[in-house]
Amino acid sequence: MASGSDRNPIIIGGLPSQVPDFDPEETQEWLDSLDAAVDERGRERARYLMLRLIERAREKRVAVPEMRSTDYVNTIPTRAEPFFPGNEEIERKILNATRWNAAVMVSRAQRPGIGVGGHIATFASSASLYDVGFNHFFRGKDEGDGGDQVFFQGHASPGIYARAFLLDRLSEANLDAFRQEKSKAPHGLSSYPHPRLMPDFWEFPTVSMGLGPIGAIYQARMNRYMHARGIADTSKSQVWAFLGDGEMDEPESLGQLTIAAREGLDNLTFVVNCNLQRLDGPVRGNGKVIQELESVFRGAGWNVIKLIWDRTWDPLLAQDRDGILVNRMNTTPDGQFQTYATESGAYIREHFFGDDQRLRAMVEGMTDDQILHLGRGGHDHKKIYAAFKAAVEHKGQPTVILAKTVKGWTLGPNFEGRNATHQMKKLTVDDLKRFRDRLHLPISDKELESGAPPYYHPGRDSEEIQYMHDRRQGLGGYVPTRVVRAEPLALPDDKTYATVKKGSGHQSIATTMAFVRLLKDLMRDKEIGKRFVLIAPDEYRTFGMDSFFPSAKIYNPLGQQYESVDRELLLAYKESPTGQMLHDGISEAGCTASLIAAGSAYATHGEPLIPVYVFYSMFGFQRTGDQFWQMSDQLARGFVLGATAGRTTLTGEGLQHADGHSQLLASTNPGCVAYDPAFGFEIAHIVQDGLRRMYGPDSEDVFYYLTVYNEPIQHPAEPENVDVEGILKGVYRFSEGVAGSIPAQIVASGVAVPWAVEAQKILAEDWNVKADVWSATSWNELRRDAVACEEHNLLHPEEEQRVPYVTRKFAGAEGPFVAVSDWMRAVPDQIARWVPGTYQSLGADGFGFADTRGAARRFFHIDAQSIVVGVLTELAREGKVDRSVLKQAIDRYQLLDVSAADPGAAGGDA
């Protein structure tokens, strides 16, 4: 990690517009020198001198205005390129074999009767970038640490599989089972990097574009966090993210660049494969995406290395005394460069060099074929090595390498640089022959003309394969590889949970605060306390978590270099280089990326972390649902708290904050175990079970989502003989009816359970109805269990038929069932199919709005009085009460008058 003195200052540049000139004569001498250079040698020479002066000023650590964009040439000049330590001829042969196998694998997957496709062109453009990384930079995990973390571009997966095939990590059967994971099991290969599907191979899911870049930034930061807190030595780990230039349009790709610069993450390198094409056309046809990205990254404080031209351009650039060639490079738009990639050498001579005599003179001695093969830097191993080496040796800043390539490179004229290349999946026989000849592979025409094209392997004892193994052994093992070395954690005993289980007594607290109280006790545990990683998007105080500031502190690698405005307060804001809390600002995407990096540390670094991410529930699954899917794919674990849950509970905030559907969204994520607890003792059992399932001896690859509320209530103590199994499986009887003679059942969750208890009392006193109240701690888990039962029964009709837990639990419960929650009705309706009796639900369907809790609940007809009418309606439908009572009840409780409702408790942000 770079020391404080190596870091960039907060203010990088800026003209001294208000600084007086104490030596005007000296100033004039400098200005006269510049004028003379312009007059005598021309503007290009003067520009060169100015750039060299700026370069020297930076070397002397003199603050000068930052250049946002430089010439369209390589950042590293030829004279500064380091010695290339590899055998370029052998590496060329390795890469040719890899290129062939990647393309053939995809082409074979597109054969008739299969047609599962794949992508060829992305890897074809980035193959050299990966090859240099594999041969010289990417560290494996054999040394016992986490090695390097490499975020592979999703569409390049065929090339990674092809290389693994050469190394005997994958077989020919594996390659032929590409995208056929079930029908060709156990040989199947996932389409893209999916750890969930290939947990021993891939580490990071990246094909949902934009999530790779933000994930890599926060992975690099998590490495520093773990190192600073003494949890793991990550000092050798480098994070590499291979990205596409079109992918950089995604907001997540560029949205968090500044945190990497602000924290000096020089353990992070972005490699942007600039083949100038999106999926269907140019990234910037009329512009220059490399120049644009250079400006963005430089402005964000990154070190930028441009890798644009290969070595064949070096002699031409060396004779460019007037800068005319560089000017042509600067002014040619990307769309035209793509045209040059598909045209002949004669066309390039005429249109790129032809209209200026000085340019034409540069290439007079070159044939059209030589001009045609003036290449792009992203295909030149020596240039790539120089860029990668400079990146890992740079201190104080993250680095981005902008590497110019051709999409579909080496695949032939039908593929290279074509707009449709991304969708092209199959090579014709003629394509294959041209491709083979380009790669100099010993494959006969007969092999290509009869059936599927063959894979190529030079032999296990060949020079190329031995070279590959030697390089990987020297770098610490094979990449990508996912290894789980973490040992189960020693978890706290029941005593840790005792305080929360006692209830809140006469004090009213929200379930959010009940969770925070439990978390505080857990963080005191000597075994696991230090492993908790607290994450919040600028809302710690809102959630009552400011009590952690003095003890846990907020992580900042620079510490706190200012005097806090609230320093006199007991719960003052406190930053520390070893802080435990991550305060990622107002960025749910950044927080979720931290959550994923922390939640997968057990595999990445062999050290389990227990992330606890607390956020406004509306801005979780709704706003960052794709990242929660990424979290499941990455097999990450941890606790996710949707605070301020419910459509009517967060008073005053209105539509955008009113969450009545996140539980439904959570149900779509197979890796998410979602609960909607009502009381502290329920939370205690859920958290205890979650720690066991995620961090115990038989750990599972799941994460827990708890919706908690900001409405203060009195929490009862845990009942004697509490139904723990019911709490964990999703439903248990909380309050049995003791008065009335007409049976009914009320099933409620979360903040609605107290409304149900109030309705239970009204039903008994006013309508002679004896209603039981059930707490549905997880509608989602009940449905998941029921679906599993039905699937088993469908496929095993000869065996004893399984009965869903919810059906068994409600067996013998007499009367209609009325479900109620602060969610839309679709949430409790998930279990309707399996409830043994008449079932009806009440819910907060529609948009939320700002009002008192009571008014909102009356409007949605989910308050206690509405529950009463709901139960009576179902009893009337069954003929157990007269229908005339319904109108009486509606009038009696003024259900049609929103303003008649008791406003309910106000305030209580936590």
C-alpha cells in the first residue's frame, strides 16, 4: 500500500490565478522563450517542449494543471519499454492454439440440433491482453493467499476455457459441452463467468455489464480494508478488471472511479479492451472513445496508460518531425478507423496517408500489404507487457490501460471489425481454412471439410504446453481458480441473544433498533466480533447505528485529519485507518459492491467476513437488484437489512420511499433467504440460524434479507416453549384466541402483527369471533418449501407424497384465513395455494404517499379495523355470520373515512 507521501494531493492542479507575480522579469523571459520556440521551430515543436516541461514538473512533484487528454499515441514511448522476459515465438504459438480452440468451441456449439451459440469476437480482440497477463502477471493461490483477483470480461469466456483446455484443466468433453450444463453434465461449461455454476473455476461474475468495474473497485478496496484491520495479508494481491469500451457506457462502470483515486488504490488495474465496437455498431463513430475515456479517468484521478499502436508504427512515428502523423491520428474518428480495419492496404494508403504529401512520403517504401498490417497496440505482446508492468509498478493511484484492438482479430475478413461480429457464432469451411492459415496450425483441409472442425492441442510434452505450466507455477498456480480455505467460525452461544429475547419491557422500540441491539452484542464476541463489516449508504444515524462510531469507527485509510464538528458529542463521527464500518456515501451500488466483496472473502482470501448492510428498503432490491443477483452468483454470504420497510410505516416520505414490494423482489433470488420479523426474539432466532447456515460447519451459499421497520412498538419477551422451528420455517402461532366462539385465523407479518393482535381483541369483544394470530416470519420460505414439495411429488408419484410445511402447520386450524401485511397482496398470496381453507389477503397495493401511518393504513384497508371487516367478510361467505354485519362494521369503524383513523405513533426513524 502506498504511503501517505506517495498519494496524490487532494488538489491535483490549478492555475495560480490569484497569486501575485513577484518576479515579472523572469516570467517574461519564460514567455519570450516560448514565443521564440513557436516562431523558429513551429507550434508542434513548442507543444512538444511544453509537454516535456509538464512531465518534468510532475517528476519534481510540482503541481501543474492536469492534462485531461494527450495525443493519440502510446503513453509509454518505445525508448522506455522494458525488456520483454518471455519467449515471444512460443507465446505466439500458445495464443494461436488458444484462439483456434475458442473459436472452434463456439462454432461447434452452434451445430445443427444444438444451436446454443456463444461469442467469438470479443476474445479474438482481447486474446493478447489475456495471454500476457496469464504468462507474466496474474498470481495464483498456491502460496496460500488470495493471489490476484481477475475480473474477466464475460463475453471472452470461450478463450479462458480454451486456455484451460491446453493446460489439461478442462477436457475436450468439457469444450463440447459449452452452454450445455444439464444435458452434458457433469462436463457442462457455463456461458459466462458464473461461480454459482462452476464454483471451482470462476471467482467473479461479470457478464452483467457494468458490475465488473464497480465490483473490481470495491474488491481492491476490500483488500486494503482486510489488510488494515489485520484480517488477511493482501499486500501482494492485484485486482485486474478486463472491460469493454462499450461497457463503459454503463453508469456503474464509471460511477465510482473517484473512490479508487481518493483511497489511492494502486492495487487496481482496469484493462479496457477498446475495439471501438459495441454489440451492434461503433462505440463512438464520430468521436474517439479512447480520448474520451482518458479524460474521464484522468479527471477522476487515475493513472492512464494508452496502448494504441503496435511496433510496426514505431519507425513512422520516429520520422514524424512535424507531428503531421500524430495530428492525423488525433483527428481521425473511430468510425473511420473501423473502416480501415476492413479495407485494403491500398485504401488505407489513399485515404489515411494520401491527401498530405508528407504523410504519403512516409510510406512510399512500404507495400500495400505492409500498410495493411500496421497494427493496433492491444495485439502486441511487448507493448502490452510494458503497459502491464508500468501499471503494477505505479504507486499512489489506480491505473487504467486503454488498449486499442480489432474486434474479431485474426478471424478473417468476414469477422474483423464488422458491425455484426458480436452476433456471428459460426465459421464456414472457408473461414476456418483462412483462420488456420493465419494461425499456422497443422490441420488438414480434410479435417475441416468433414464434420465438425477439430480442436488443436500441440501435445502434453510439447514446448508450448511445458512453457505454459512453467509460467503458471512461477506465478503461484492456475487462474481462474476458486478455492475455499476458510474454516467454520466458532459461533456465539445462546447467551449472546438473551437480551433481545427478553423484549423491550415498557420501552417502545422499532425492529431496526432491536436488530442493532443484537448486533452490538454480537460484535462484542471475542471470536467473531471483529469479522463483522458494517455497511450503510450515509444513513448510520437514521438506523440508530451511530452508537458504533466511538468503538467500531469508520474505515478511512487516511484516518481523520480534521477536527470533527460533533467532537463534543458522546456519539461523535470518528474515522480510523482500522475502522470497522464502511461508509460508502450516498451510493447503494457502491455499498452493495462492498457487501459482495466482504461476503465472498471466505473464498477470495480464505477469511470469512460477516457483512451487515443496512439501507432504506425501497433502495435495495429495487435499485440494486442486479447486484444482489451478482451476489448470489458469487456465492457471497451476509446479512442485508431492508430498514424503514413497509408501504405505510415510513410516515411523511411518500411514494419514492414507500416499500411494499421488496419481499416480492427478494423471492425471485434463489440465493436469498428472506424474513419479515415482527419482534426482537424472532430476529434473534433468525440471525442465530443465519450465522449457523452461512458460517457454521455445513455452510451454505446463501445470504439473509431481513425487512425491519422504524415504528416503535413494545416487544414482548420470548414466549415459553416458543416455536423456533416455525419462526425459521416461516410461520408459527403467536397468539391463540381465548374469547369468542366463531373460529378464524389471522396471518400477519412484520409490523402488521400488532394490528392483527388488536383485531383479534376487537373480533372477540364485538363479534364473538375467536381468532388465532399467526406470525408469518417468511412468506417466501413457506412458498419455497411448498414448491419443492410439489416438484418432488411430480417426479416421484410412487413415493409417499410430501406435504408443504404451511399446510401441515395450518392443519386443524378452523375457520377462514385472512392474511395481512404492509406489503402488496402478492407477497402473502404466495402461499394461498397451500393453505387448507378459505384464504383471503389484505395488502398495500398501489403507490405509497405521505400521510400519518393510521391514515395510510386506513386508505389501504390493512389496519386493525379493516382486518376485522376482512375476517367478518370471509365468515359471511362461509355462512357463519350474517352479511348484514358487514355494513354495520364498516359504518361502525368508519372504514370509508381515512381521516377517522387513529394517526398512530409518529416519528421513530430507527
